[in-house]
Amino acid sequence: MEKRRFSTVIMITKESYQPTDISAWTGRTDGTDPDLLRWHQVVQVINLLQQPLPALTPGQKGIVLLGFASDEGVRRNKGRVGAAEGPAALRKAIANFPVHFNAQTLLLDAGNIICVNGELENAQQVLSEAVKAILTAGYLPLLLGGGHEITYGHASGIRQFAGKRPVGFINFDAHFDIRVPGEEGASSGTGFWQLAQDAKQAGVPFHYLALGIQKNGNTRQLFNIAGEEEATYVSADAFHLQDKDTLLAAIQHFLSQVEKVYLTTCLDVFSAAFAPGVSATAYNGILPGGLFLQCYRKIMESGKVAGVDIAELNPSLDIDNRTAKLAASLIFETVMAYCGEEPF
């Protein structure tokens, strides 16, 4: 099996990796002046089997888009598969965005980590190493899911990079994803349980904040496990009832306890009217409007976010690309906030 070194840290194989074809980045072209550019005109496609990430100059910012083309965890969790096609749909949805970030910012597409023959644990390990290498090179990993099994690989990479610095995990989700693994092993619903066990083994606190939890989407056992692991959560009702004070206070308190943050958004946290293309739709999910954006921006503007991902986009279940467009808008928000650009 051929192996090549990515940067100076990670070993990936041709079997676990799929570079992006530049043809995936197409869209409208209004010109080449800086104020006319769109993402498909400035993104750089990188093949991790052939080249390291470009070195950043002092003060320069860089973002690496990396797909996790897997829905094996969704299958193991008895969900509707199809999220493995999410990264491709997301690239298509974001390609035509206008460039509002600094011209010196590097936007890279590093392809996909893929899950081969149902070997989820191996794919998560490769993803973890890739995330650590991206962070070591000074870039923000912005990951495109994929099922929510993306969490364990992504967050593990951040934790390895952070070393002894406390890491917090923030999850916009209707579900805790804190299940004890079943006979088939880890799944899209076990990521935060796995992270909690890793924290115990390392003798460090487990910092977990779940936002948008639905009581009708989690068994009493899951609430009990969340309590045992000292997770913090705010229910979807806080969004429905516009309880801004409770949400922002919970976020601020959580941020004060950690130095690095893993931020993940499971698209099933949103109302099915806005996010029909997910494994488990929520008719009474939260709205992707003002209050959600305030919460999301508060987290991003903390300066502590070390990695972001969007999970559970299933293009085969989408309607009029609603879910893909919603996910794309979150990617745009992330890039704008990371680059220090003010929203209009």
C-alpha cells in the first residue's frame, strides 16, 4: 500500500483519501477585479498526497475545507444513509459565493477523507490526524459532512493539537449524540460519549454544551447520561421562546471555562421546513434566523474556535437544495467571522 507524508505529521493512503477535482468549483464569473470575485475563482485545490499546505505569512489567515464523505455512522445508528454525498453538494452550494474576505486570506480545498468498506474507526483516525496537521500549519479546519460521526475524528484532532489547554465541544443539535456504542461500535450518535470517555482516561474535565436539544428526540437514558457526564444543554424551547438571555449566558459561561472550541452544527437541529435533507427531520426544530445567528456569531467571535463542521446533509432527501443552501450559509458565516469581516 502506497503511503506519502502530508506535511510532517499525518500519514494518509490513496484508499482513505479523495482529492477534489477542480471542475467541482464552477460558477458565475463577473470579472477578475477584486470586488467581482467569487469563491470558485479564489479557492486553491490541494492534493494532500502530493503537496503540503502552503506556509502562511505572519498575520495571514487560512481556511482549509476538508470533506468527510461518510454515512457509515448513520447506518449504524439506524438512520437514512446518503450523507456521504454531502461534501460534494456543499462545494456546489458555496462555489458561487462572493468574496468578502481579505485578498490575503487563503481558502484551500483539501479534498475528502473517505470511509472505506465500512471501516469508520479508521476513517475517524485519519480525519483526526488531518485536523491536527491543519491546525499545526496555522489554518482553521472547516469540515464538510458527512454524518455526525465526523465529531469524534474532528474533535479528537483538536484535542491532540490543544495539548493541556482545555477544549470545549459545542453542538447545535436536536440530539445529544451521547449514546453508548452498540454491537456495531461507534456511530453518528456516539461521538460525545466517546469524547467523554477519552476525557476520563486523560484525567481532564469534559466540557460539552448542546444547544437546541429536543425532549421528543432523546430518551430519558440519554438525558441521564448527559447528566452523568456533566454536559450542559439548552433546549430548543429557548430558541422558540426567544430566550436570548438564557442562551447567551450559557454560551458565555461555557466559553469562560475553555481555551479552544470545537463547533459543530447538525442540520437536524433546524425545522424541517428549512432542513428537509437530513436523516431525522424535526418539524419543530429551531429557526435559522436572528437568535440562532446571534448565538453562532458569539461563539465564532470569541476567538477560541479551533475547528468547525457541518453535519448530516443528505442531498438525496433534500428539497430544492434548501438544506444545502442553509448549510452553505453557515459556512459563509464561519468564513466571515474567522476573517474578522463584519456582517451587513
